[in-house]
Amino acid sequence: MIKMGITPHLLFLDESNWFTYIEKGEELPMKGKSKQFRYDKNLISVGLAVSEDNVPFMHETYEGNTQRPERYSQDCWTRSQNG
């Protein structure tokens, strides 16, 4: 985005997870703590960073049984510095 002339001065980070009906054969869906209290379903987690103008800057999708705010925040910082 920086190469395209979009330089965010501020990034907002949101991490969340959703339950899914996928039960077998995939790497991402995993059992975990569901905000919807659907502990019987697999989860997929997503982190999204947007600029102050609500332009999506980056995202990451990962296993539903993990929370990685420190790593995701560091990824956002590294990518914003490297362009």
C-alpha cells in the first residue's frame, strides 16, 4: 500500500474468531473458546488491521484455537515499516 501512495499514520487492529461447520480435512478450523458459545464447532481466527480511513491494510487467518496478538501486532509493524 505504501508503494501505491497510501501511508497509514494509525492502524486499528481487530482479532476475532468465528465458528464453522467444517469438521474434517482442513488445517485452520480447530476447537477453541467460542464467543458465540459454540464449543461443539470448530473455529477460524482472523486478524484485520485498517487505517484511520478504514482502508484494510493487512489481514491474517489462523487456527481457531490460538490467539496471537503479539505476533500479529509485530507483523503489522514490520509490514508498515518495510512497505
